[in-house]
Amino acid sequence: MARKIGSRYTANQILGRGSAGTVWLGEGPDGPVAIKLLREDLASDQELVARFVQERTALLGLDHPHVVSVRDLVVDGNDLALVMDLVRGTDLRTRLERERRLAPEAAVAITADIADGLAAAHAAGVVHRDVKPENVLLDMQGPLGPGGAHPALLTDFGVAKLIDSPRRTKATKIIGTPDYLAPEIVEGLPPRASVDIYALATVLYELLAGFTPFGGGHPGAVLRRHVTETVVPLPGIPEELWQLLVQCLAKAPASRLRASELAARLREQLPLLAGMPPLEVDEPDTAPEEEPYEASAPGEPEAARERRGAVPLVPGAKTDSSRDTHTSMRVPAPDELAGGARGTARAPRATGAPRPGSARHRMQTRRRRIALGAAATLLAALGLGAWLVTSGDDDAQPPATRNSAPAAP
């Protein structure tokens, strides 16, 4: 059902829903647009509306081929909306869910596109703060690039900053998506451009491997891994590409490349990756960990908490994605971050090995226990039989107790 957004736009059809609002296919004076209509509870926050207006100049000024341009910001009664260019295509998460992982050439080409977009944003003083596959759109009508990759554009600029207002998030809270949060954010430091580089390197790792380097399990465990663990190498990729990943996933923000440098270095790698098939590596196991972090809503189903990063923004709200944007989490204390560090991130499982907790894994475990029990019983029987054969004395004692008493003087 169509609805008016301000005086110039009409929202005709829902394209998707996220934790911050709903994206509509709309119509404006200059043709089709995408309209991100923020949730009503956000629109009713006068402080957020004021921040929304303050960000108008910065957001409208971002103009780059790899950034989804914001055309207008609408504040009208209960409506708070960003009017953006319409990209005819899908998001990177959808492609990942379909293919699980991409060929290295396509993965690097997409990442280089987003690095170019970030370079323009950072030059304008804008930090994205929520770089992840859900916020990368693939233009299916654009020319194919290296590895058959469609042009990639970064969207949702400004939304994380708008929602991260002092009234909504205390100094002890984190705003972001757990899998892609830079260590300095987890430690409570203000976000700089380097947090986008860390998140983009995490996205590249995920495109190559099919999983993020520090994700899996309870969000609190994910936060701790970002701070305490080192990334596990991916076999089969050129050493120079791996070193780029390691540098951009460095714990120290100053050690990471700038976005423009990363884009240039990635494009240098493309000739070496031509024709290389997707990597063959299984997702690592996630060991159960006790996590004290308040990263899930009271009463939230256990299954929802198990999903990677599935934490609703509003307590009691139903999650609509396994990696919701703008998750609010408590900043861990230093002693919590120090506890449980294993030194290196989860190692990938061997191909074909069962995942702990699966039916196949439980069956193998049960069979091993039965076999061990049977072996122990057999060994005990053999030991007792040997003692009976070798002992001719009716008063002899079992081997474990014979000669245990001192000899009489």
C-alpha cells in the first residue's frame, strides 16, 4: 500500500526490513528512489531528529560511484527517512548465503570497490561504523569487473551515528554488529576511520572463508576474541594478500592501512588471483564459553542467542537477522577481556570432520565411550585371569596389594 513520505516522495513497496527501519521502493520528482524509513520510536526522539538534521550536509555531500548516495533527509511528523539512490541488485549477504564463499578474485574486487567508497567518505570526515555484507549492494545492471564481480556500493552511511546518541547509549554500551567490531570499539574508545578498515578486512576474510575470523557463539565471546585473539591463516591465498588482511585486522588502529591504500593494494593482487577457485575450508568449531556480557534481551530464546550476533536493539524485540545492525552491548571490563584468551582464533575444522553438538558428533562420541568401556573391562578381565593362572597360593593377594605390608622381623 502506497504512503506519502513528506511532500515530495511516495513509498510504494517494501524492499526489506532491518533493525533500524524499513526500506521502500519509492518515487520522487526525479524518478525511482529507495526510501529508508526509520522506526517510529526513533522518529519520536527529538534529540535524534536534531542529530538527523545536523548530519544532513555531510550525508548529502557524499558522492562516489561506490557509495549509495543520500538524496534527501525527510522529517515529517512521525516520519524520519533517508531518500537514497535506487540500486538494482541484491546485497552481499544474499550472495554469500547462496554461494557460501566467493572466488578470491571476485572477493578482492568487491572489497576494493568498498575501500574506494570508504576513502571518499573518510576524506569528507564521515565514518560508516557498520561495514558488513548487509550494507554492501551489488549493482546487477553495472558492468562486470574482475572475477565476474558486479560493482559494489556501500549503503547506510550515517545511520549508526544517528542512533548512537548519548541518551540511547551510555558510556558502558557498544553500538555495532559483533562480528565486525574493531577491538578499540569493544574497549570503549571513540570510532575513527580505522574501525571501517577493520570491518572491511573482516568482510574480505568472510568472503574468502565463508565465516568471519572472530565470530561464532555468544556475542560476548565474539567481543573478547576481537581483543585477545589473533586471526587464523587461510590456506591457499597468496602471501601478500594474507599480509594485507593481517595488517588491516591489527589490534592497533595505527597499524592498519588507510582506505585509499587498501584499495590500491587490493587491485594490485587481482592479476595473481585470476581463475583461482573458491577456497576449501570448513568453518571452525565454537567451544561453549561462559559469557558475562549483557548482550541479549531478557527472555530471549536460547536459539536466538546462539545465532551469531542475533541481539535485538530494543529489549524484547524480535530479531529479524542473525547479524542485526546497531546492537547495544555492555563494554566488557578489562579482567573479562583478559580471561579465557586462547592466543589464536578458532582453527578451521578438518574437511569432513563432524561439528561438535551435531547428531553425527554425538554418535561418534557415544561409540568411543562404549569402545573405551569395553576395552577397560577386557583389560581388567585379562589382568585378573593372568593373576589367577600365575598364583598357586590360595592365600595369595591380588597384584595391587601383594607385598604391601612390611616383612615381619
